[in-house]
Amino acid sequence: MSNPVILTDICVIGGGMVGLTSALKLAQKGMNVTLCAPKETVEDTRTTAFLMDTVKFFEELELWRRLEDKAFPLKTMRIVDGTNRLIRAPQTDFKSSEIEMEAFGYNLKNADVLRVLNAEIDKQENILRIDGSVETIDTKDNREILSIKTDTDVKSISTGFVIGADGRNSIVRQSKNVTVKDWQYPQTALVVNFAHERSSEFTSTEFHTETGPFTIVPHTHNSAGLVWIETPENVEELLKQSKETMEKTLEEKMQSFLGKITLKSSPQSFPIKGLVANSFGEENWAIIGEAAHVFPPIGAQGFNLGVRDIEALAKILGRYTNQENRGQAYHRARRHDINTRTYGVDMLNRSLLSDFLPVQMLRGFGLQVLGSFKPLRKYAMKMGISPNI
């Protein structure tokens, strides 16, 4: 005897931070949600910077009070030109106090955020969780029909709307034949957590080098995470270093401004890619987070852009009827913000890689103007943390 078809208002595909957050938001708006994702077996050791719009969003979800004691404030964003080129920009500090804010945002461990989200989802009577992966998605009679393979069987779901929060290799995006613009940079990111001797003083520091940013984001006063974007060949050699050699290499690269370095995790690496979908939704489906947009880890934009996806989609699903083209309305609502952020980060990253002297001059001049012209600096800071300020 076959399993009965599961009827639901919304089906969210993806169990990462964006998928869990979207499922919870829509459930809190009174919708019946089915959340489908393979069960996670490995703890996420990364961290994420929550900019202030995202903090406010989590306050609305009534989750921030459970996270704030684990969050470290980011009060200064420092950019240091670490290149050896002819045209070099001066060090530029962006301080949250200049725009009357306590902090630009807060850094949190992904594992802490996921733990709180999962605990809250388990309390929701209108969220059904299915531990499984999507096999097929079809459209029939203005509903989306999904087959979900679990460890024990295949479940069939009929939903009024499907949300793909299933990452850069999104099955939802592929099943809807959405084309993408994608590209790969001649770069690889090395990531590692470390302890340091001197206090970070609430400062996130980004060294701009010829191969890409070298970014230090504080976790506490005396610990931080590093994202070092380098050539694939250099990262391969760095990963061969002993723990002691790597610690010395990092201290030299940081110009010893944090004192003695002690690694707290094993270095890992991943290639740097970019992607933007040509459609973010149509009819009864939408894609959010990295299913819709991927770019280099610069400026703490990734998850915060995904949260704005969730906010826009929740408003549309609450306002439009099933007979209206909700997916297309979402696409129109998100197109400008996603494209502006994606291509803005792409342009900044490519400007670091360029050896073309006019590009170096333009980049150096731009940072110098930002550092010295207060109104423009304040505008840039506001736009960096939110398009709504």
C-alpha cells in the first residue's frame, strides 16, 4: 500500500540557516510548512556575521535573546592595503559610532544559530520535518508535486508553493530549468580559526592583497576566524605547512598586530566561485540564499542577503493569492538588490586581481576618498549594512 500524499501550504527544501529561517518565518505567519532536507551529521564550524537588519529580523522571530550572549559585536571595519603595488590606498577605518550604531553587526557560530533554529522549529505544530532528499518536482493543477526519498521510503508531497533553499547546486533551480550566470575566480579560500595574544578591540580587519582579501573576523576578544583568499597553488602549499609554521606564517601576514597566533582548528579550503540565477521565481516556486546567488566572502553579505530574500518572500506569500503569480512577484522584488550586491562584490574582488594601473589608481583613489570625505564614508557604511537605511 502506497503512502498517502502529504498536503501542505509551503514546502521548503534545504536544512541550512536560510532554509530553517524561512520555514520558521512562514510558520509564524500561520502557514503549514513541510521542511525537507537530509539529516545533518557534521557540525558546521563556520561563523556568520549578522548585520543589524538580520539582528532585527531574528528579534522579530523572538530568537535573538537566545543568541545575543553568544554574539560578538563588530564595531570597526578596517581595510588595509596589503599590496606591494605602485598605487596603494591608506588604511581606512569604518566605525559604527559614526552612523550612531552600537555595532555594524554581530559574529555568531553557525552551530549556535542552527541549534536555536532547530529547537524552535521542533516546537512548531505547523511544521512537518522530513529527513530526505528531493528526487523529482512536477507541476499539476497549479500545485507542485514532490517526491522525497528518505532512509525508509519515498514520500509524495503536494504543495501550493515550493521554496528552494538548497544551496548552489539547487535541485529546485535545476528542476525548474533556471539558467544561471556562473564563473570561477583564479582563487581558493583558506579558512581557519585561531586564538591571538592581543585584543581585537571589536575590529574586523580586511587586508587587500594582490590575490584577494585576507579577512580576520573576531569571535571573542582573543579569538577569530580567518578567510584567506589566495591562488590555488599557494593554498595547496600553505596546507602542507605544519601547525607551528602556519602560525608563524599567519602572524607575519597580519604584521603581528594581534601578537602570537595559535591555531584552534585545522585549515580547510574551497574554490571561489560566483553565480546568479536568471530567474528567482515563477508561478508557485522561488529560490533563496545560495540557490539564487553566490559570491566571494567579502563584506559579510551572503547570509544577510538571504535573510532579505526571506523577508520579501514572506510578505508576498502573505499578500498574494494562490491564483496570482507569486514567484514572479518575488523575482521582481529581489532582482535589483541581488544583482547590485552580486556584481558589486564581483567588481571589488576583480579590482584586487587587476594589474592594470588605471584600475589600481581608481581603487586607491576610491578608498582614499572614502577615508577622508565623511558624508560619503557614512553613506557607504549605511549601504554596506542595509539597502533600506
